[in-house]
Amino acid sequence: MGGFWRGFARFLPPAGQRPRRAGVAEKLAHLRAIGAANDAFLAALARYQERLSGGAPLRPEAVPETYEALAAPVAAMVRALQAMGKGAYDEVAQRFEALDRNLAQEVLRARPIEFGPLVVWPTDPEAVRAEVVGPKSARLAQLAGGGEYDVPPFFTVTSHGYRLFMEATGLQDLVEETQATSDVHDGAALKDYSERISAAIFAAPLPALLEQALAGALAVASGWGEGGVAVRSSAIVEDDESSFAGQFESVLNVPMAEVGAAYRRVVASKYQPEALKYAFARGLLGEDLAMPVLVMAMLRPRASGVVYSRSPDGLRQATVTAVRGLAQTIADGRVIPDQYLVTEGNPPRVEEAVAGVQPVTLHCAADGGVVEIPGAGGARAPLALDEVEASRVARLAWTLEQRFGAPQDAEWALGESGCLWVVQTRPLKPASAAARPERGKIPTGYRVLLRGGWRASGGVAAGPVLKLVDFMAVGDVPEGCVLLVPTTSPRLAGVMGTVAGVIAATGSATGHMATVAREFGVPCLVGAEGAAGRLTDGQVVTLDADGRVVYEGEVRELLGEGVRPLPPVRRDPVRESLTRLLELVAPLTLTNPDSPTFDPEHCRTLHDIARFVHQRATADIFAVELLTTAERHVCRRLLWPRPMTVFVLDLGGAVAPDTGRCVALEDVNSVPLHALLEGMMDSRLRWAGPVGFDLKGFVSVVVRSAADDQRYGEPGYVLCSPEFVHFASRLAYHFALADAICGESVNENYARFRFYGGAAVAQRREWRASFLATVLHHNGFLVTQTGDRVDAVLPKRTAAEIEDALVMLGRLMIASRHLDMVIESPAVANALVRAFLAGDYGFEQVRREIER
């Protein structure tokens, strides 16, 4: 035989590698750890839900702080449950890891480790992936590949290159650390944050891999011809739902040797105060703004500009703006460009051509950079385009709209040779229907202060005039004013949604500020010459951007019509991220432990994980049959005045030291055990003899056993500590279990009762189970009855309430023995319920009625 076992042992893991069952004391320690972690989770959840409901500004670090406060205790619960089960709950850990990973990606913007090309050319497969090259570059790659459009040669330093630059140099860590300690809602703090990060970017060397990739690309680009390149932003979110028009820097005519420095300038522009304010207002955090950078052959156009494939109010009419030389002056708002309105047709028809005012033109300098050439002062120069050329630009815009399936806002350049280049294209955000003008509704009786200019963003607004000359003071602009500026500027993006309206003496309806104004629903009039001399600071005016008129005072007829749509609420990306975090953590969908879907696979939130772990920890691990041999050997016999053998296993501090193999009641230091025994020793209970039985009940039992009224089955086992008790017993032919935690933590406290079995037929056992379920329900327990089985729990009560519940359970455990022989109908079960609830725990009155 010994040879057999030695041979069999060869198929077992080595002794040190076999799973070891956790002892009950160890399990209880893990259970208490789970309870404490659960308390911490619920407290943090309540704290951050309250914080979110408040109106106080939230710093960016609130999001990772909240994530850590909620995820850490749940992770601790999962680890404790795994330690309890010795590998039985690995699927819980796997589900938690999946949910935690999703949280990190959705809320913290954590990125999985990705590898990809640092530089991409338009013919590469990745060139059309916006998440790699940015939407701006991806659209140009689509156009460049078809041969239908003339696109200048270009390549893109990808998002992979950007992340390598930020992470390999330590810049990303600096950004996160600085952001966590800066109040981004404070203008001075935001400026300090911007300057610190920008200085670090300018000083950081390019990582060797990125430098090599860029050098290789520039070697190819050197064949594009003489001159430099344009280095432009192509941020991941740019030109998408948020245009970021004019918020990031473009560096023009850069010599090849200076492209690395220009790359840093573009990346650093992401951290300029105006760009950060715009991003926050659009509900975006810095992590959302990965910055691919586009490097394009520098053009030297005769004329250039911007074209809308439709007018901003959605009419089938292209708006073309043009200047001589480079179109940067349109973007900057320093000039009033020529403007053409072109209607579709064959051929297209130029409905209107208005010469602009261009005090300067911008051209490429011979040694790099750009040079300003003064124009003819305030005089209007000849148009930059003739009607044929303007129609040609309009047709380009219409084909782009057809190509991308939506109206387009495109930047174009016309070379000396007549080549029409597409430099950029993005979706055009049309004005909402509510903002479109209603002809014929011209108010009368009001003084007109200003007439003319171009509608950049439609609508009506009223408020006091604020003249702003120094754009560095833009942070002091009060809410609700009508802002009067000498020129449009991307710097004004930070106040859009705060001001009621904007009037600019120069600028273009196709400029960057016009795009931003439409995004925020702010009425905006540009090219309003003479506005500074006709409007005074503090004067209340009504701006009708659709009618291109400014009235003195408030024009109720216009304001009452609601011509201007309500501007979108300025978004708070921190609050939005925190809201999303709580949406993914707080809901509790796993509510019924008896459901077949109460398992790790169906955990949808961290709250579900916490619920599952806590329920399993308190429901499944304290079975007496799982006591280790060593634990059974150290059990002590309880000396108490009742005819039932009970063994006590002290889990620590529940029994006075040096008590020997037997322990008296006075030596027990367990509050919940004392409460349970108090109920079991109630003098009104009957321990000797059955309550009474009828012949049918007796016959149903006698086939299994004689009616031995002194039968108390196998010994009962008590596992206890000062605040914990687990009592498992087999009384006669049924099994009863009670356990509880009774301490200071209400969230951790509970009392649980389980009962099943019996000697009588199934129907009688079920009637007894119904009796138990009704009594327990009356005492506040959550009860589930299945056949003759009853499961009940009383969760989250004070220590005093748990003690009272345990006294009741002690009485119920003894009172219910042999009742399956007594209960001959539901009516009898109900009579026993009434007796028990009335304090007749020995059922004397019911006994007398049965005997009669």
C-alpha cells in the first residue's frame, strides 16, 4: 500500500506548491480588512459625490485623486478575497483589472504603450489616421493621394513622435506635477504654469530617435526646392469638434536647420494661456491634446486666403476672402481682406466683390521667416483676384464639400504660375437656424450708432461697451459686455462665452476669431471701420450682427425675439471628467445575490465589484467543514447550562487566557456570542421534549428516527472574536447557522441566519421555513426562502441593533426545532408566528391548543 501512495504522490505538486487552505482566524482578518476597505470606498464615494454637486472650482488633480480614493480600497478588497479563497477568486481580480483599465483610459486618459512611426508621409497607410497625424494632416493626405487636388509636399511628425518627445525628456512628468499644484482657474497661476512649461519645452533636446527620423525626412524635403518649410500644428482634436482656430502656432518659412526649434515652438504653443483657456472652455484637458506637427513646403503665393464652401448662415453661396502674399494677416485679423460672394452655377456668378483694407502684406524673406511690406495706408488697393479666379476658388471649395460630405472651411494659395493649392481644409460650423437673420424685421425709433462691416457670427446681444486695446489684459474682461477691439485676434478665444458680443474694426468673417465666435454662439461683427470713434466705453448698445447694425440702448424688439441662440455653457473639463468617473464607479447594478448573474462577469462598475466581494466574503467562507485540523484541535468546550455540546474556536481575544480545554461563560469576551447565547438560554424556551406533534407529523419522522427529545445532533461550533461570532449547529434533523459582526463600524456590521433541512415531509419543512421567514422579515431582515431553506441578512446596523437581532436569533434557533412535526397547515405556521412575536417562545398557548 505504501508503494501505491508513493507512486500516486508523483502526480501531485510538491508539498510547498500545493494550495494551502486559509485558517478561520486568517479569513476573519481578511474579512475585517474587506469591511474596512468597503467603508473607505463608500465614504470616498459619498465625499466626492458631494464635492461634485458643489459649485466650487475643481483643480485638475481632483480627477486622479478621486480615482485613487475609489479604486484603491476596491483593489484591497479584491486582494483580500483572493487571499481568503487561495486562488478561488481570480476571475474577480481579472474583472476588476478590466474595469480599472477602462477607467484609466476613459477618465485619466491613460494610454496603453503604443509603438508607431515617428514621421509619416502622405503615401503611408498611417497618413489618414487622425489619431496618428491629427485631423488636419489626415485630410490633406486624403487629398494628396487622389491627384485631383494640388497639395504642397509635406510630412508629419506623428503623435508617437510627440509622446516620445514629452516622455523621454521628462516633460510629461513636469506637466502633470505642475498642473497638479496650479490653480488653472486663476489667471496669474495659469500664466506662470504656461511660462514654466514653455521654457522647459524650448530647453529640451529632441530624443535621439526623433532627431534621426526628423533628419531623414528633412533630407528628402530638401529636394522640394529652394527655401524653407512651414511648420504647423495638427493636434489630435484640432479642426474636429473644436476647431482650435488660431490657438496653436504656425512657423512660416523655416530654414531646414531650424525645423527642430520650430517643432518645439509649435508644441509649446499648446501650453499658451489662451489655448489652455479655450481647451478648458471646450471641455478638454491637456491629455486630450497630443500634438502631431505638419512640415510642409513653403509656398510663395501671389494671393492667398480662406474660402467657405457656404456662407456661415448655410446659404448655397461661397465666401472667398483674399489678400496679396501670405494669408497669415487674415488669420491674425490685422487686415480687412477682399471679400467675394459667389453663387453656384455654370459658370459660377460673383454676386459681390468688395475690396479690403490691407495696410501690410506678408511675404517670405530670403534668409528665412517672413517680411511685412507696407501697403497703401488706409486706401483700398485693387482686388487680389479677378472674378474668374474668385470663381475658381469657390469651385475648389464646393468640390471639397462634396469630397468630405460637409461644408468646408479651406485655406488656399494661388501661385504665380496659376496653380491653386489646398493648404488646409476643415469642417465649417454653420450658424444655427436660430441665429439666421429674418428679413424685414428692422426696428424703428432707435438711434443707429454704427452700420456696416461683416457678420462673422450671427445673433443679437446687448450690454455695455468695453474698449480693449491691449490683448494682454484680456483676462480682466467682465462678463456680459460688448467687446470693442481694433482687430480680431485668436487671443480673444479665452473670453468667448463670457462676453455678450464682439465688434472688431478690422478682421475677416473667415478669420480664426470668427470661427471661435461661431463655436461659442457669440454675435461678432468684423471689419467695422470707425467703430472706435462712434462707440464709447460703458455705453449700453445692442449688436445686431445679422443686420450689421449697432443700436444705442437695448432694442427689445430684437432681444425679445431670441435671435441670438443661447451660447453653450462654458464647459469645465475637470468637472466633466469627475462626473464621468463617478458614472463608471458609483452605479450598483449587482443587487441580488440569488440571481444567476450575481458573478464577476456581470460586474459593470467598481461598486458592483465591492458589493460582490463583500457579499462573498461574508456568505461563503465560514463553513465548519472548512476548519483545518489544527483549528479543530484547539477548540474548547463551552460550559453552559444547556444540553447541547458546543465547541469554541477563539479567533483572537474572545476567550480569557489559561482557560484550558473548557471555557465558562464568564471567560468569554465576545459581545455577539454573549447576545446569541442570551437568546438561546431564554427561560421561556423549551429544551426538553417537543413542542407537541400530531400523528401525521410523528409518522413522517419515525421512519428516520425515534422521537428522541434529547437529540441535539452533532456538536455545535462557535468561531468568535470580541466583535465576531459564527455559530453553526445541527439541531435534530435541521442545520442552523448564525454569524455576525458587531462593532463600531455600521457599514461593516451585519447579522446573518441560514436554516435548512428537517425530518418531516417536504411540505411541513416548507411551512416551518415560512414561519422562520415571516419572523425574520418582521425583525427587519432581508429574507429569501427556497423550499425548506431560509437565508436572511440584517446589514449595516448599529452594534446595539445587531445585539438585539442576535438575541432574537438565539431564541429562534431553539424555538424552531421539531416544528416541522407540529405545523400541519399554513394556519398553524401563522399561529406560531404570532406566538413568537408576542414573546411566547415555548409556544405554550399553541401547545395547549394542539393537545386539545
